[in-house]
Amino acid sequence: MTHAEKLQRMYGHMAALGVSPNTAAPPAWRLLWRLGFDVPPPLFLGFWPLAISMGTVFGVLWGVSMWLLMWARQGVPVSLALGVAAGAGAMFGLLMAAWLRRAARSYALPLWADYSGQPS
């Protein structure tokens, strides 16, 4: 089964479970899929891949935004800005990974490699 076919089955399965489309396939993941990256949906990833990917993206985007909108004008040292952004990214990544893995367990979802597109 191709990645695209597996995704189509996942959309139907998640809808049957009542999972929000934005939880099953967040906008960032849909963008990656359109760009040709065959990454698993977040509910089918392990804890650490989720924590690292979500924390890194959040930390970078939030840190750059804060730097451009506030910190540069306030004279915040770059080292402090990097540390705060890294800490915020780490906290966000860990919390999102915990929330998504809890949701995946409640729906009895396997990892993507083991997913057949059908309820288990």
C-alpha cells in the first residue's frame, strides 16, 4: 500500500473515530505531504520523534517571531533569546508529544509502520 493510499484510509478511520481532521492531519503535515515527504501522521509517531519535531519547529518559529517583534528592540542578548526559545520549544514539544501519544493510546492506534488503515 502506498503512503497516499494509507493516508486516505487513515482519513476515513479517523473520521469514524470522531478525531478532528486537524488533529489527524495538522496543516504542517499536510504541507509536508504535498511537498512529497512521506512522514507519518502525528498520531502514529512515537513520543520522541513527536517531541523533537514539534519542539524544534515551535522553538524556531516562536523564537524568531519574538526576536523580530520584541526582543531585538528591547536589547535582549542573543544567548538569552536562544535559551528561552529552546526552553519554550522543549516544553511545547514534550507537552504535545504527551497529549498526542495519550490520544493515540485512547484510540488504540499502532505506529505508522504497523497501521493497515483498519480499526485494530
